[in-house]
Amino acid sequence: MGIRLPSILLHTKQILKIQGVSTKVKSDIPRGHIAVYVGEIQTKRFVVPISFLNHPSFLNLLKTAEEEFGFNHPMGGLTIPCREETFIDLTSRLHTS
């Protein structure tokens, strides 16, 4: 069983296209960013730079999301099933690199 990163990236691009339509209505997502929902039980919305999608650590989170939800994300956007503290730690490290 191999890693299916191309399918993860393809699905993420599809979500970005959908969110691109919705960002015309929601101006709270700056250009070049994506909204993601993070949490194991309750989810919280975060807005992160699209450049994070290329980082290996973030790709691991996307792989976990694919394993958990497949391509059916209950929030309508990209949902990442991890602890909020873990996500904040990862993104703060990505912001500084």
C-alpha cells in the first residue's frame, strides 16, 4: 500500500477551487490562503497560507485527513482530524521557517 500524495493534492486543489468561489462571498480569507477545520471532536476554523500545502509535515496531516474522511469532509471544507494544539504547533513552526 503506497502513499497516495497525488490524490491528496488533487483533492486539495478541488477544495481550493470550491473555496475560491465561496471566498468571493467571504472576504475573511485573504488571497493565497485556505480555511481548514481542525479538531478531533469539535472543530475550529483556521486560515493558513496555501504554501503550507507543499510542506511534508502538512502533507502528513492531509494524508491523515484522507484516511479519516476520504473525500467527504463533513464541514464542507478541508477537515484535519488532529488536536488543535498539534496543528498550532506545526503551523507556528512553518511560519518561522
